Amino acid sequence: MSNPIEMNELTSRRGFFKILIVLFNGLIAAALAVPGLGYLLTPVFRKDSGAWISLGAIEKFRANTLQKATFTYVSEAGYTRAEKNGFVWLKTSAGDSPDAIAFSPVCSHTGCNVNWHASRNAFICPCHNGTYDADGNVVSGPPPRPLQKLPVKIENDQIFVQLVA
Amino acid sequence: MFKHDLQQSFAPVTEPIKTFLNEPLPKGVGWANTLGSALLATIVIQVVTGMLLAIYYSPNAEVAYESILYIENHVLFGRAIRGVHHYAASAMVILIFLHMLRTFFWGAYKHPREMTWVLGVVLFLVVLGFAFTGYLLPWDMKAYFATKVGIHVGGVMPVLGKYIIQLMQGGSEMSTLTLSRFFALHIIVLPLVLILIVIGHIYFVRFHGPTPPGKREEELVKYSHRFFPVQLLKDSTVAFLAVVILLFLAVYYGAPLEAKADPTDTEYVPRPDWYFYALFQLLKIFEGPLEIIGAVIIPGAFFTILLLLPFIDRNPARAFAKRPVVLSLGVACTIGILALTTWGSYSGNRAKDGLVAGGAVSDSAMVSAQYDPARGETLFVGLECAGCHDAASAGDNIPPGLEFSGNKYKLAWLAGYLQHPHRVRWLKRNERPVAKMPNFDLTPQQAGDMASFLLTLRLDKKFPEVDFDFAEADSDMVISGKTLFGDYGCDGCHTIAGQGDAIGPELTRVGAKLQDDYLYHLFKNPQSIIPGTVMKDARLDDIDVEDLVAYLRTLK
């Protein structure tokens, strides 16, 4: 009995009003949601340019030995700039063409800072005993990936490292 | 079968919604009743945009302003979202005012809806609280000085005044502590109160139902339609229009932002946002010992009467003809508020006059406190100004670096120069202009925006604040300075009003162009300010320098 009328809901006055109500409120929601999402997602689309950070002169470091290279850098976050301290695990090689490898100290498991234990020839993470060899490869424990190798360059006997590739 | 089961499961949610949508409405309820739901829509908008703004904002006087600039210039849609939040605040005040007027004239506050009205008046006060705590947050000039005036109003109270001020400021002066407590009120305390009151208000509205227009409570009410769909469509239409207008204002005009708060400024005349003009004007009408009348007594009495209105006016009639006294008083009050608001909007433009006085280009509409450094920065980047104004290469015949513009120039001069570079900088009157800077055909607003942006570039270490307020220099100092100007042979290089040689810059209007402290540091150590300058370091003592600056600053 009522079916033919319901079929025409779109063209009925009541049905038309219903559509307008949904349309208007949907547009209001979209007007808030679209810019709001863009606003929230801004950091996702932002690319951090990796600045080269100086670790100092190459002769400061003992060759062929893994050691902690600390540095101070200016970290820019939005509208703030702050001097921050940081470090990488560094191994230099002397010779006619000096070279260097730098490992990020961040464990690939949960992000704690790993320590170099020269006696055991391994990086060991204090949090869950994740262990890496001198090349940063996982030996044992929970880490899923090797330690990250950071880009390094040597200019005029100064070592530079890039924290964000 | 399954569908049916689910319907039953969700009945506790769907049934009340059905009842809500099917509420019967008395004859006469229509467009005028959409104001409340439009207000609700603006509240939702404020909650959403406010949450978004809080993500990047920092309630710390050191960086609050910088965080606003960041939102405006570096966050996707940041400018639009801040704009919507700004204009929706105004919309809330307008809608709540209209909503109250409608309720008043329809007699909808009368028994049994007293509590709906009382909650509504409290809501109005909460909205004003939002407005007051909100405009401090950008920590620009208006924020700082208008809030100072607002806090001063709290201090007018006898006996308690100074404690109220300390409480509002969170200390003996306006600082980060003031900002963080205003922020906490604005984003935590007031929103909670607001949401509770809104829920209560709507509950009471729904419980008693809409007031039948023109009818006494005991009269038989004729219900003509239901909330869904016609009234809901009307509500949605008005809310939608409100959002369209807000978006237009936000995208097209953007929210204003003045220069960063400078507590030492002596020229800035604070003006609150328009919805406080009436209160602002009352403050100006009652001066001196009468101040308390305008600051406390009149507003206090007004809001007390407003709050108690349903208990004072116990006449049950709702028809206009049967409520002549109350309606006349209501009309009088409305006209009074509108008149005070209009009056307040016209007076107090001394701010503009004061800034323009003696400015290099005083003919145009330069000047306003409404300049927006954020827009200026966008313009600065867009016109690639830094391509020529490179701090590293500044020197002879190379455009000056701008890294300490904020320590050097005065706003009105800079805005005038940016608008008409060639009109301002002449070698000699009526000779070919020497400004190499192209004329970018900026509008007065753009020039002002850019100037206000340049004034945010400061090197306060190089230009420490001079421990002398040149505004208080007396005529003896000025005369002494003028004599020294001749004694030291300054006119051997500088022209003032056609007198002297034109080797160095003309100084005829130097007081309009350069800040007092900049002149002071220039005298003390010309080489460090302008490397390579031929200006002699005359090794002047502090007193001579102060006299010279006192003299030069009068040249406008």
C-alpha cells in the first residue's frame, strides 16, 4: 500500500528536504574536515632537509677504532631553534684517502641508544640486550634491522655527518 | 531478520533521536527560532578549530607570537583555520545577542522557562570570557595592551582591586604567567563550563518545548508541524550560511595580527575587539573617581538584572501589547548597547592619528594598527625582497640588510616608503629621486603589512634598550642638541630643511623615520652600525648624545 509512495521519496517534499538537510550538514562537516585534515597532516608532507653537521677534524679520532663522536647542532622545530647535543658511533680509517663510517646510535628495535663494548666487539642495546657486530649487523636479540649507517663526507680533513638522509 | 534485531539493539539511541526529531512545534515557530542552533553550530566550529590551533600554538610569551606566525605561514590551511576561529568568535557574540533579543521580545524567558534564560545569560558571560581570554593569546600589540586595559578594569574594584589584578596577571606584571593562565581558562576551564551549560540549556529547552509565540502558558497551544524536516532544514540552512560567511571572511581577509607585543611602546592606543566597544566606551565616559561607575556598577547592574529578568518580570503575558513597560525598557537597553558600541567604534581613533602625525607620507591612509606582519612576510617572500636586501653583502650602493629594521625604523615612515619609495627618498627637494628600490605599487594595506613584518626583524643584542626615555626629553635638551649639531659640524654633511651640505643623508624628517634608540647607538658607534660609513665617531659622551637625539627626534 505504501510502497509506490516510498519509491518516490526523492521527489516528495519530505524526501527533498531530507536530502537538503544531509547536503547542508555534510558541506559544513566537509568545510571543517578538509582543511582540518590538511592542517593535521602538515608534518607528514614536510621534508626535513638533512644538514651536514661537523664532527671536527679527522685527526681528533683514533683510526680504525669505533668511538663516540659528540657534536652540538642547531635543531629547528617549527618556530623554535635550539642547540642540541647529539652523537654518532664513528670509525675512521687513515691513509692517503681517509674515510669514515658513522652509525646512528638508535637501536632499530625500540629506539634506545646502543653502546659500543670494545671488549665484546659489539654494540649492545641497554634496553633489551639487542646486539650488533662492528658493521652494525644484528647478532642477537630483538632488533629487526641493522644499525643505520649515516651519510658521511670528509672535506679539508673535517668530518661531516648527515642525521636525516 | 538480522536487521530487525539490530534495530532493537540500538533502540536506546535511535528512539530518543526519533522523539527528538518528531518534537511537535507550535504555530509560529520558524526562522526566528534558528538562532540557537546557528549558535550551536558556531560553538562546534570553535571547538574544532580551537583544538586544531592548540596543536601548534605555544602559550609562552617568548614564542607565542612566533607560533602564530608559524600557523599563518607554514601550516597547511593554518591561515584559514585561524581566520575561521577569529570570525566565529564575533559570530558567536552576534548570534547570542540576537538569540537573547528574540527570546526577550517573544517573552520566552517567562515561567516556566526561567532556568533556560538564566543558563543562557551565563552562557553569554562565558562567551565574553572566551573572547577576553582569547585575544591575549597571539601576544601581539592589541593582545597585550587591550588585555592590560581589561585587567585594569578588574583593578577598579575598591579594596579588592589590586588583588584581582595580581590574580588575573598571575603576578605583579603581565608575563608568560598571564598568558598561560588565560590559555588554561580559554582551552580547558571555559570549554568545560560551556559544554555543561549548553547541554543543560538544550535539555531545558527540549523539556519545556518551544514557546508558543504570543500565547500565555496556560492557553491552548496549537501544534502545526514537527521539528523534522522543515525546522531542521531551516536550522541547517542558517548554519550553512553562517559557515559560508565565516569561510569567506577567513580566506579573504584572514584574522588580523599586529606586531609582536612591545611593552615599552608609548604610542600604541589599545582598542578591544568590537564586542567590547560598549564596555570600552563606558570606561571612557566615566573618568577619574567615577571610573567605577562605568567599569563595575553599570555592567554589573545590567548583567544582574538580565540574569534575574524572569523573576523580576512576572507578567505572564507574551503579546507585545500587554507588556509595554518591559518592552520599552528592553528597546531602550538595546539601543543603548548599539549606540555605545557605535560610539566606541568611532572614538579612540587617536591611535591612528598619533601614528601618522609627522609621518613621511601622512596623506594616505597609512597607519593603522590593523597591519598584519604575517601577510607582510608572505609579500616579502613573494616579491623576493631578500634577493637585494642581503645582510651579508650590505654596504656602499648595495641595499641595506634588514636584519635590524625593527630596531631602526618607525612604522609609519617605513609603510610610507614602501608604498612610494621615490616620493619619500629625495636627494634634495624636487630633485631626481635616489631610491634605487623599484616601486612595487603596494596598496597602503600591503605596505603597512610589509612594514609591520620588517619591524619584527630585530637585533636586540646589537641595539640594547637605551636607559633613557626620549619622549620625556625637555626643551632644554632639544635646544642643547641643536647647538651641538652645529658645534660638531654635523651640518657639514647633513641637510636639515635646506640648510647644510648634502653629503650624508638629509635629516629634515629624520625623527619620523628613525627610532630614538637607533640614533643613540649610531652616535655612539657609527662604524659598528653602518660598516664603512664616513660618519665621524666624535666620541660623544652620553649626555651630548642624548641631547642630539632629543633634537633630531623633533624633526618630523
